[in-house]
Amino acid sequence: MGATMSPTDFTRLAQYAGSGCEKYDRRGEIFGREDVIPLWVADMDFPAPDFVTEALSARLADGAFGYAKPDAEHFRAIADWLCDQHGWHVCPNHILPVPGVVPAIAMAIRAFTSPGARVIIQPPVYFPFFQVVRDQGRTLQENPLVETDGRYEMDFDALAEQARDAEMLLLCNPHNPGGRAWSIEELEQVAAICARHEVMVISDEIHMDLTYPEVAHTPFAHAAGHAGVRWMTVSAPGKTFNTAGIGGGFAVIVDSTQRDTFGRERRGMHLGEGSVFGLVAMKAAYTEGGDWPAELMTHIAHNRDRVVAAVADLPIEPMWPESTYLLWLDCRGMGLSDAERDPGDIALQRFFIDEAGLGLSQGIIFGEAGRGFMRINLATPTRVIDRAMQQLRAAFGKQGGRAPS
Ligand SMILES: Cc1ncc(COP(=O)(O)O)c(C=O)c1O
């Protein structure tokens, strides 16, 4: 795969057509064409950092692939990461290994809610949140975010109403796709409402390390502390270190009864303690990766700025992100329809595919509130972003918009 790179080399493409990765190799299936620049699924095009690949290589060389067990150092590494990066003090005994964030959410729904119970989500939101609730036989309660001055805010009045007959809230913190890193005041309101109505909060913090340089992530734990709310947090290193295909995550559950309840559910799935590679990658990432998120987000901020500049005179408004390497593009000004259920009516998606040659995520898959939006993945070398923007501008040129400068 080439010479050893610096852990901060953001110029090399590790994923490409035929490399067996979803982002490139599912283009035909998703976009109907193999030649779009793929800027959709949330993983990164550059390689995982050296300290992760070196730890994996060492394990590979050992050939020790029996059933894995995370040791005390593993949980210490996670706890130290949460403390050093986010000022969150977690007792290692309160951390449980999980196969991934979405599977952990599925387990939490099963462990802590009754069949048919209402589970609140806040669309537009990471689309598996819809599915994971339905798949467990629970009822979706949508509490859509409200767009205020070009950014998303929560509708606390509606949440307070809906919480009356709900059992759980799936919080996306930071929020995908809107890029909000929720503030302590916002999280405290969530905690207070959910405490009042005995709604358990599951905080998905998989994007916790991916805040832009001027922004800090606030763990839900900081708001939950005094509110008396039932809560747990799930996260994983997969987004931060580009190890999503290896798997492995963790749950933090402070309350011992809840930990037992969740632990029983998890054991009942017979999934084991995790894959050897997932555990090795996680420990290496959290032990050695302290400088990586800031370096990564400096690169992502650069790409964000390139996109924002490139669309400045187009009818596309990027929502200014506080977090994640995903940029949410408001394309409603283009006046193109975007209806998921009518395959003949997907003009917005078709424009990006056929006119611009770009494979982005359609906003509508994140819920009705995402209609007219597209999500672009910025985690790729800058030259790929620049080429994508040239193609986008040229597409507008064809349509009578301003030609690329
Ligand atoms: C908010 C959010 N949660 C969870 C995941 C996926 O987590 P996992 O692969 O660990 O199930 C993603 C991936 O994009 C995500 O954006």
C-alpha cells in the first residue's frame, strides 16, 4: 500500500474503485453510475493514522487471532481519552464494549423500553435512527429540529409535549447531518425535560472528537449529572480514526442497575467481546492519537472553506458546521424536487449525478426535514474536493448559472 506516511498525511487516497470499500464500489448500485466522485457514506478516503496501522500490523505479525478480551488497560485508554479530550471523568468500570454504535442503540432500545414504546428522534438525523427504532418494534416519535438563522436548534416546547408519552430519546451529539455541537444549555434543557417525564436519553457521541478548531464537544454526561435523568452514552473511534470497517465501540453507563440491564441484553446477543482488530485499533487510537483530531479537523476546515467559497455565487447554502466532516448543503434555492418515494421525481439528486458527476447523500433520507438538502463528505484530499467543486460549477454553467472562475 505504499511507503510509510506521516500520521498527518491527508493527501493519499486509501480507498478507490475496486478496493472493496462501500464508498467507491457501491456507486453503480446507489447512483446508477460508476463514475461519480463519491462524497457520500461517512468514512474518510485517506488511510487511518500510522499508529493505528502499526498496531494492527504488529498483531497481524503475531498471528494471534483467538477470542479477544479487552483488558484493564483498554478501558483505562478509553477513560483517559474522554478525560483528556473532553474533560469527562469516567470510571473505567462504567465502560462496556459494544460491537458498534448502532447495534448498541438497538440493544438499549430493547433493554430499556417496552414493545411499541415511543422513541423520540430529532430529524433531519442519521437515517439508521429511524430504522433501528422500527426494527425493534417501537414507535417513532419525530421531534424535528428547527432552522433558525441558518442553523438547527431543538424544539423544546414540542419535546416537552412529546416526552409525556415517550420512553426514550435518541440524541445525536454532535448532530449528523446538521453539524451542531450541542451547547451545555441545550443539553441541560434536554436533560431536564427527559428527567421530568422519565424519558431515558441515549446519547450517540460517535462524532465527539470531530469538532472544528474553535468549537468544543459537550458530553451529555455533563448535563445529565444533576438532572436525575436516566441516560447512557455510546461512541466509537471509527469516525475519528477511519476504522469504521473494523468495528468496535463502547457504552458508558454510570448507574449500576442500568449497566446490569444493558449487560444482560448485550450478553443475550452472544456477540463476544469484540473483534481482535477492533480492540487493537481502539486501544492504539486512544493511547497514541491525542494530536490527531485537531490535525484532522484543520484539514477538514480547509476543505469546508473551499466548498463554501466554491458555492458562494450558486443557489446552494452550506449550513456552517460546528462538528463532523459532513457538510449539509441547503439546495432549496435550486428549485428542484426531491421526493424519495417517487422515483420519477428526484431531480435534485439527478442534477448532482448526471450534470455534476457527484455522488452525495440525498437530504431526504435523513427525514422529511432534509428535503431539498444534500450532504457532502469533506474527508478526502483537497484535490478531490476541488475537482468536485469544478464539476459542480461547470454543471451550473451548463444550466445558465455563473461559469467557474
Ligand atoms: C450519528 C452516527 N451514529 C452512528 C454511526 C455508525 O456507527 P457504527 O458504525 O459504530 O454502528 C454513524 C455513521 O455515520 C453516525 O453518523
